[in-house]
Amino acid sequence: MKEKAAQDTTLKKKSVLREYAEAAVIAVILALFIRTFVVQAFKIPSGSMEPTLLVGDHILVNKFIYGVKIPWIRKTLIPVSSPRHGDVVVFIYPLDKSKDFIKRVIGLPGDRIEIVDRTIYINGKPFDDKYGYYGPGQRSAPGYTRKDHFGPVTVPEGHVFVMGDNRNHSYDSRFWGFVPLSAVKGKAFIIYWSWPHWKRFLHVIH
């Protein structure tokens, strides 16, 4: 009887351990699924999106909004929607695929983009650039830098034109070109934590 009781106790312990192990495996798989296809956390490392996003902001990115993509090959499996003018997006930097960048979408496929004295024109009409910020910066002769005057260029199919909100301190499409839609990971939608800017906790990104 004692041996049977000891065996039952051992089996119960193994059963409990197995349940914990299965729960842990399921939790890991679920977390990986969510991170890959639904939402992912990022930390802002530079000031290229100031004042919209500050260094130290921790953000969440909606990866489902632009469709379900097959990892690694970045092919859209289930299309949902496409980026719009003004969306703040995280994407794979075209010149170094090991890096992720975050910028604002300015131009969509087919748009004709031109910047004249810091005013952005899309298809000949001024863009509602309410988030663009030009901090202190030097100008070169005859008075404009590439940040103040650019184009015109036409965004090719399957690509977007992006810029950082901190226009004088952003390395973006004005310098290295367009972003393939397949490289866009998702849309930034909320600051879930920020240090030392703690008042930005749960701040919605526009």
C-alpha cells in the first residue's frame, strides 16, 4: 500500500509538472505569435521624430493593420489595409536590413513629392504638415539645404516616401530613397512607457 501511495504521489507530481510545462510552451508560442503578427514593442533611440516621439519612449506597433506578412520573406499573406498619409510607421531600413527605422509616411505610390522652402507639396498641393518641426540648423548657399528643398520625385508603385518629424535632424527618404511596402512592419499607435518622460505614459501617437 505504501509503495502504491508513493507511486500515485510521483505520478501526480509528474502530471503537475507536465501541466506547467505545457502551459509554459503554449504561453511562449502565443507570445511569439502576437509579436510576429499582432503587436510588437519598440524603444525610440534617436530624436528624428521629435517632438512626436522622444528618446526613451517605449511604443507599441500594430503589425496586423497592414496585413499578415510571412516572416523573413515579408510577403503579405492576408492583406488588411495600406499605409496612409501621416501614419507613423516602423520599417526595415532599406540600406541595412538589420535595423528598424520609424518615420512618418508623407508620400504614397504614385504621389509626386516636392519640398520648396520647407513646404511639402504632394501632386502640386501643399501637404497638411502639422507635425513637421524644423529646429535650429545651418543653411548652405544659396540659402537652402537638402532638408529645405527637395525633388520633385514620384513615389514608385509598392513604395512609400517617409520623413522624420524633426526635419533638420532626420535621415530619411530625402537622402536614401523610398521604403518598400513589404519592409513596413506596422503602425505605431501608443507610448506605453517613457523614461524620463513619465507623463507620456499611455500617450496615443498621432
